[in-house]
Amino acid sequence: MSGEIDSYKARNYSNNNDDAIVRLLEEKIESLTKELEKLRQDLNWYKGELEKLLAPPYIEATVLDILPDGRVVVRSSSGPNLVVNVASAIDIKKIKPGTSVALTQRGSAIVEILPNREDIIVKSFEVVERPNIHYSDIGGLETQIQELKEVVEIPLKNPELFREIGIEPPKGVLLYGPPGTGKTMLAKAVATESNATFIQVVASEFAQKFVGEGARIVREVFELARRKAPSIVFIDEIDAIGAKRIDLGTSGEREVQRTLMQLLAEIDGFKPLDNVKIIAATNRIDILDPALLRPGRFDRLIEVPLPDVKGREEIFKIYLSKMKIDSSINYNELAKLTEGLSGADIKNICTEAGYNAIRDGRKYITYKDITVAIDKVKKSRFKNKIPERHEKYT
């Protein structure tokens, strides 16, 4: 009897052991299957990346016209105009003149509709829906602020006043004066007070390598401004493209002149600017083309000079009001000590005074900190000063 029991136990143990082995093998197979699937996914990803690296680049082009037979005339970024076919996967109804498309290099067929070029170009510009600078942040420029209010803020906020009187409000304002006198701050402040979108462009960004690119960017900036109206287009350093035109010159100079002519057409062309105002700034008004300065384009020229004693005192109060200072500060004396300095120089002085306090282990700024900073900034400022530049503003 005991022998039968031992035999039963042996068979039962053997069966349990076989079941355990089967379960282990099934788990191992499941694990290997998952690993195989992951490796296949990785392999497909690497294949896709390899195809991207080996695939020839597409050519960007702009649609000019659509022919009756379904082919499309495009201007390629590489140069010539082409007549190309459209891939079957592309809805030809979405292709219109001006649309940006991608062409294959070998067959020159349209294989993709690209995002609006304007969306790409404008990313390089500063577009501020509502700047955070107010008139109270600017000192010593009351006359300039009043003039900007008259030609920019009032026409944007109350255009009916001009319609009732029967006059057309100015289209553009040119701010000119030495560097650092607050021209950009004035433009941002008037945009804030007018509740207008602020589009800031440095004029050198209009100068492009290829023929017609600069003019196209000018058009797209003003199209954006019209869409976001009321808006202010601020063109800094306009002398980069607005210098006097000459009869002879290099191809690059002729391209800059074409860009200037497009800017003139946008300001005083067939398309109305409506609630779009243009503010330009320069420190070289003496070299600007007369066509820019005539009435109908930049109707008002506003000089932004170096601040006088009262202006420098106001600027010191504005910047030092944001800092922790002791009661020994004499603003009038500081203004007298900074003769010939700009608002930007005074801001630099206040910052340098803060560093002086930090070096001495203090958490507040003294009068001595500021006077030491004035000496440092004046040595640096006047060491490299070119007097002739400032004589050209009067």
C-alpha cells in the first residue's frame, strides 16, 4: 500500500513540475514577443530617420497662376518660374496665387502646401499685443509725447474727429535724434496708450539676399499690421534702407532701393492703411531719401534731443523710484552732473550705482554710489564720443 502511495506522489510531483516549466516557458515566450515587437518599432523608427536623412530636400516656391489643365505656374526660390504638376494627394482647390508650396527636386511636382510665409517671416519680428510702457515711464519729453498723441493716439482712438473736420490724419511719424534718447520707448508708450498692437522691425531685416525678398517682407509686415489693426509699425534704424538713392551702385544697393520703393508704396499706395500708423526712428536724418520725408508719408518729423537739466532730473526720479535709496539723494545736483548724457546713460548710471551698493554690502543706494557711477559712465561715454554725429541733428 505504501508503495502505491509513493508512486502516486511521484507522478503528482512530476505533473506539477511539468506545469511549472510550461508556465515559465509561456512567460518567456510572451516576454520575448514583447521585446521583438519593441525592436521592430525601433527598427521602423530608425528606417524612417534614415529615409529622412537620405531624402533630397524640397524646393520652396510661390504659386503665380493655375492653368486650365490643372498645372500650376510657380516661382521657385532657386530662381526661375516653372510650370509644374500637382501630386494626386494634394487638393488643388487649396492652391491659390500667393500660396507657398514645396516642390520635389527631380520631378518638380507640388507635394505639399506650406504654411503662410507671413507666419514664418513675422516670427523674426517683435510683435507685442500691448506693450507695457506708459508715458509716465518717460522723462523730459513732454513736447514729443504731445506731438505723438496728436498724430498717432488721437487718430487711432477718435478717428471721427478728423472726419468731422474734414482732414486726413497723418500716416507716419519720424523720430530722429542721438542714440539712447528714448525714441523706441516713445513708440511703445504711444502704442500702449492707444491700445494698439506694436510691431517692431529693424530696417536691416528688410535687406535680403535674393531679388524681391525685401519688398515681399515689407508687404507681409503691412498685411499683418492691417489684420491686427489698430496697430503701430515701428521701423527702427530706417536709414538702413532709406538712404538717398543714387544712379549707379551695386546689385545689392539696387535691391535695397527696390525695398525702399515698396515701403513708399505701402505708406502712400493704393491700399489704405486705415488704423495702421507708422513710426520710424533714425539717428542719421541727414542721409535719408527726400521721398521719405515729403508730406503724405512721414508727415511729421519729431526731434528727440538729449535731455536738458529738467529732463535729466525727471529721468533720475523715474529710475530711482524703482530702487531702494537713502534720503541724501539730490536730484537737481545729479542732473547738473550729467550734462550731455542721454536717458540710456542715466539708466546705466542707476544700474551701476546698484552694483556699487552691492559691492559695499549694502541693500540701499547712496548719493555717493550714484556720483561714482556718473564718473565711470562719463569716462566711458565721452572717451569714444564722436562730436560730429551730434551736430547733424540741428
